[in-house]
Amino acid sequence: MTHTAKIARSRGRHSSETSGSSIAEVELRGTEEVYLHPGQTFASPEPSSISMILGSCVGLFLHDRKLHIGGATHFMLPVWDGKGQASSRYGDVAMKTLLEYLHKYGSETRNVQAKVFGGACMFTAFRDGQGMHIGTRNVTATLEFLRATGIPVMFQDTGGESGRKLRIRTDTGDTTVKVVGR
């Protein structure tokens, strides 16, 4: 499978796109600020602040604790079905792309840690007969990817019925999470 989403490169960073509770306060001085929309992935070896708003989507943050670099992806659906163009809207494509970006900056998977967010059930009408919804499937796909790659989950804030607003520092891994809605 090849990744065919647009890739923008500037100032040593990678990004791709298609057409509550606080962990730590994020210090923003001297950093590039990036907002990730659904279907976007971003990584940088330079200090950056990534923000996103999640509902049933999942936000995955990967941080290399030795090189102090990181990135995130914001995806909508767990798996690309092979139809149409592969893009970062799909978790399997987005997570692989994010890890590849970190490898290009010199990261070794053994030094990478993860934080997983989102996967809420925003509308109970969207649950299937077993209580599953797209948010649960997104979280399951994320945890399976992390297990398969040997990347430990350092923090997880998933599920529920409310959205989340995130801000993440790529160099330190510091993260702020606020519950939105309801």
C-alpha cells in the first residue's frame, strides 16, 4: 500500500492532508503552531505545538523521548478499504505515515511513546447492536497498531460521549486535554 496524500515540506517538517482534564500545561513560546483537521498528519524535529478537536476521531501523538521530537495524526476511520485514494483520513494509513515521518528524522521505534485521545460516541444513534461505534473502532485500530509496532501507550483518554480539545508539544510531549460539549 502506498501513501498518496499530499505531503508538504517546509522548515524540516512533514505534514499530510486530504481535500476536561489537564495532563500538563503546554508552553507555547518559540514554537510553530499547527492545527490538525481530520485527515491530517504532522511531525517536526523542531519544537511545535499541535492542536486538534476530536469527537469520534482519534488523535494519536508519538514522541521520541531521546531525540525530543514528535508528531500527531487526526483520523476519522479505522481502516482504508482499498477503494479510492489512500489518505490520512484512515487510521492504518495515518499511523504508518506518522511513524515513517519520525523515522525520517532519525527516530527508532524503540524510543517512541504514544498518547491516544478521542474515540467518543457523540451520538448514541450511531451505535450498532453490540454497542460498538466508529469511535470504539478507531481506538481499537490504534491500540492494535501500537501493540504490533511495540510502541508503549503512556497516556490514554478515549471513549465517553464528549469531545476533546488537545494541545501537544512535539519536543516535550506535554499535553493539555479539555472536554468540550455536553
